[in-house]
Amino acid sequence: MMNTQQNQRNTSIDVHLEEYKALREEILLRMKERNAVVNYILLLISALIVAIWQIPGRIEPERTFIIFLLIIPVIFFFLAIIYCWHDLMIASIGGYINQILRPKLIEVCQHEDILGWEKYLQKHSKSPSWKIMSILNRLILVVPIPISTISLFALMKPQIFDTIRITLTIFDLLLFIGIVILFLLVDRVYAKARQ
């Protein structure tokens, strides 16, 4: 009887640990994908710098550059959505590990000191330096939108493009607000995950 209970306990622990390993692998995969989005953004910024460098000798460089600047906010918006999707899934998986899986393991193992990393994150993610680094990490997704708009305004001739300028400003502002709202939603999920 005692041996059967011990076997069931060991089996339960093994199942929970395998689930934990699979979830951690999912988190690592999503972190790699999220970092790939940052790499795409850096590549896009580099392409913009090269385009700026190459434009002076071309025919109608302003038109080419304006088209390029029109596309940038849309691309960054969709990259930000992909980044936030991975961030949201990482937070959700972390919350599941901390709130569901960890208590199960504590119950089965009859020991409090299990999956300490999640508890450590819960404690340290509330510090101001953590929040500042989180904001700085996400700035790369947001900054190119207003820079693109400002650059457009500098290139466009005021008498021709007044309506376009207003429309672009509203459009870029909506994209910017959309990204900020996405970040706030992801932060709420992270907060719930670490309760």
C-alpha cells in the first residue's frame, strides 16, 4: 500500500516536471521569436539609414523617401503586434507555471521551496529598475513611428501636402497609441501572472 502511494507520488512529480520542462521550452522558443522581431526592427532601421545615405544622387529622391517613410509606421505596428503576442504568451505561460503548476508540485512534494525562479521573478519584477528596463526594451518598437512622421514633415512641401500631413499624423498617432495599449495589456497579464 505504501509502495503504491509512493509510486503514484513519483509518477505525479514526473508528470508535473515534464509539463514544466515543456512550458519552459515554449517560453524559450517564444523569447527567441520575440528577439527575432527586434532583429527585424534593427534591420529595418539599418535599411532606412542606408536609404537616407543613398538618396542624394537619385532622381526624385524625396518621392522614394516619402514612400519609404509612409511604410515604416505600418511595418513597425505589425512587428509590435508580433512582439506583444510572444510577450503575452510568455507572461501567460509564466503565470500558469507560478499559479497552477507550482502549487501542484508543492502539494505533491510537500515542500515549499519548489520552482524558486518563478518566486524570485515575482519578487524582483516589481522593482523600479525592472520596470525601466522593460520600458527601454519596448522603445525600439515605438520610436521609429514618430521619427518617421517628423522626417515626412521635413521632406514634404507645405502648400501641397497639408491634408496628407494631417492624415498621416492622425494615422501615426493611432498606430503609436495602439502599440502603447498593447504594451499596457501585456503588462497587466504579467502582473496577474506574478500574483
